[in-house]
Amino acid sequence: MVIFFQGCNHKCQGCFNPDTHPFIKKTEYPAESIIGMHYRSGIEGITVSGGEPFYQRRGLLQLLRSARDVFDLSTVVYTGFSYEKLSESSLCRNIFRYTDVLVDGRFEHSKKEPTTLARGSTNQRFHFLSCKYSASDFIMDGKIELIVGTDGTVTQTGFSKVA
Ligand code: SF4
């Protein structure tokens, strides 16, 4: 299950998800209830992406705690911040206790990931904060999604080898 947070101002050139940038309120739910509303058997874990999850740290903590303690799900979090910067905050260190894998760093278009490793660009790092996963778990099937905007622009997301 992938959960996208709303709001980001990292301004990475070529970001695949600009709809998540505005800091606007959409429909609000208690963090603890989100997984229960959409849970299906067979789900292995949640992946948190964005937007920038660490702009809503208290909600992020509640969400991850719920995933692990209530639903026994694994947790992967993508952030544009660096692990070192986030580690300066005690709240973030608490969030890391409920995070199996943190993938950090802004998306850099000039360093676009050339393989099907699950990261946008090669500067982004995998931090395995528990022993649940290893790097081989992040080599994905080569699947892409094409989004055709109302103005005709086509955006590609997913994982494919860069030609
Ligand atoms: S951190 Fe993620 S959502 Fe934010 S601009 Fe960069 S790629 Fe886009």
C-alpha cells in the first residue's frame, strides 16, 4: 500500500508528482484510521511517499506506529531530506524506530537511476533501519505508469531502465 503525503517544497526538477506540492488541506483523516480504511489481506507493508512526509511528523509517527503495532506491516519511507539532518530531531529519531527502510535525498534529474532499483536518482540512499529488508528487495519489476494530463503532457512514473 502506498500512501502519498500532501505538501512539499523541495522543488526537485523533474518531480514526478507535482500535484502533491501545494500545502492544501484535502480530506482529513486521523492517521491511525487510514490503513484500516484501505487494508486488504495480503498487503505486506506500507510505502510512504509524497509530497514530503517529514513536514507532517506527528501524523507520520502515528501512521507508522499503527502500521507496525496494529497491522503488523512493514514500513518504507521516502524523503527529500537527508538522514543526517532528520536525525538531529528527537521526533524523527522516534519515527525511525518504526521505519524499516528510509530512502533519503532529493530527486536529481541529472542522476536519474538507470536500473530498476526503487529510487528516483543515484544520489538517494537506502538506510536499512531494521533487518527486515536488504538492497535486493528494492530491485523492482520493470513496470511503468503513463499519466496523460488534460493539457496533453505525458508523465512517466514507475521503474524502467533508462535508455
Ligand atoms: S521531494 Fe519528492 S515530492 Fe518533493 S519535489 Fe522532490 S521528488 Fe517531488
